[in-house]
Amino acid sequence: MAATDEELEDLPPSAKLVFKVLEYDGPLTQKQIVQESMLSARTVRYALERLQEIGMVDEDVYFADARQSLYQLTEDEPTVEADGGEDAEPCCCAE
């Protein structure tokens, strides 16, 4: 479930900053987001919760240290390549 621009607009400034940090530098752990954004750990935690609620951020296992989580932006639905490459799905009208 990808969030719309309107949902992102309605977020607090801290959540928008965390979104941008993940957009430019992600995936990151919460500690890394705190360092990059210069926000408090509590503020980052709240921002991540808000972003997860609207489907903008995914939480995954951080294999380097399983006590931490790795956060990244939610990927959009896969698209069909325009050149019809081998990853492309057949068109519904092609026979």
C-alpha cells in the first residue's frame, strides 16, 4: 500500500525529514537515522511509527545486529519495462 502525496503532506515535519533521510541514504537503522537527521531517538521512533502506519516505510531485520531493525522506504508495485525486456510481463492485449 503506497501512500499518496496528501498523506505525506499531513505528516509532522519530523516524519517528513525521516522520509527524506531514508529517501537519500536508506535503508538505515534507527540509530543511523538519529545521526543523519539530528533528531532525538524518541522523535525518530514516533516518525517511523507514523510512516509505517501509512505504508511509506518497511521495517526489516538488520543482519549485522539482530537487536536493531533496518528501515527503508516501501517499494512501489513493479512496473513492466517499456522495451519489453525479460522482466516485462506480457500485455493483456497481446496474443
